[in-house]
Amino acid sequence: MEIDSKHIQQLYQACCNTHLLWKNSVVCGLKQLQLPNETSLVFLRKLKRRLRLGQLAEQFAFNYMESCEALEILAENIQIQKEKHTKGELDALLLIDNQPIHLEIIYKFYVYDESLGTLETDKWIGPNRKDSLKEKLTKLTKKQLPLLYSSDCKSTLKHLGLDNYSFKQRVLFKAQLFVPYQQEIHFEQLNQDCVCGFYIHTKQLEHFKVCEFYIPNKLDWFLEPQTDVDWLNYANFILDSHTFLEQQQSPLFWIKTENGTVSKGFLVWW
């Protein structure tokens, strides 16, 4: 797979610059891995096939960790199998200052829906309403992290020569958050810096008739809005976005106002 090196470098830097979903707090018993900031933001890995956004975020994280002097990647993407059936996967096993770490890597896009649940972590859902922060936290705590302690995993670690390590568990959970248009949402647990834009419903589109739009491809969701793109006028954006909406997909868009200000948002189908 041929990948434009300049483009992949832009994606890598944007991914690295994405904020952790929470910082010093512990959410559902999960602690974030704090990586050093002084690492050079140059992507050196070779990508041999087309990757989905989440898979690419993993490769970006591995590349970043490889450039950290105090960190050693012992193994990555470890398949845990039982009788030739895959039970799950450990994203990474690390040594950080000689401390063994089992790390799960997550990169998500969520929109805020006040009607969901009562807790702060209940109210974030994927723009297509197919996943939620609550579901992901549950999966991490009930399935992904406990996999390390399963008998099948222990045999895999023994095969890799890693069964004598006592691993602590951490997550590297990054996210871009989008709030309802013209609303300001305050957080106690989550990181306010993760807010990257807003979302609107189709009935709100009439507020943007004099604006220009651009619908980036999925991997470019990492990026901050660019100005040097082929902007769509309002009418053409309505036509192009309809293709997504009729399939119950919420397109991410960049928007440019009359004064040249650019921002980022989702047009949700629901």
C-alpha cells in the first residue's frame, strides 16, 4: 500500500496531539498512561496495508513509544487463543523504567447527549449511536483487561517468555469530543481540552447557509480543519451529506464562515 509520507506525518502529529480523555483522575478504576512530551513527532514505521482509524491510532502510539528512551515494547497485538479460537488481544506489553505494563490503546469520537444516563460518563455516545463511552469502559474493565489474568493468556505469556512479569494495567485513551451547537458543557472527570467541535441536527443546517463545507475522509478525522481544500457551498453540502444520512451515518465536516474562521463538527442523522 502506497501512503503519502507527508500526509501520514500530518495524521501522526494530529493523533499524538490529541488529548487524553482524562488525565490525573481514575475513571472506572482505569488509570491513563502518561507518556513523555519531549519525544520527536516523526512517524518511522512502515505500513504495509490499509488500516482503519483505530488500527492506525495503535500504530501511531507504538511509534511514539518506540522513541521514548525509558520505554521498551515487549510485545504488541498479542492474540490470546483457546482451542484455535481467538478469545481476545492484548494491545501492548511494555517495560517503563523497568515496570511491566499491560496497555490498552483507544482512540474515539463521541458526542454529548444530555438525555443519556445520570453520570458524566453515561452521556457520551458515538456520532452514529453505535457505541458509547459507557460501553467501552465496561468492555475494558470486564473483558479486555481481565484477559491478562486468564489461563489462556498465561500460557501465551509463558510461550513468549513473559510469564514472570507482574504487569500493572494502564490505558492510553484519547478522544475527540463534540458538544451540541452553541452549548458549553463542563466536566468534572473528563478532560475539557478534548472538546474539538460541535454537532448539529439537520434542522439546524439553515443557520449555515452562507458557510462553506468540506467532508474529509475517515482517516482525516484526526486532523484540525485545513483551509486548502475544495470547499462545498451550502447546496452541494446538503446533497453530499444526504448520502451519509440516508445510511444512518453522521458525516464529520469542516466548516468555513464568511470571515474565514474554520471549525469542525458532525451532522448527525438522528
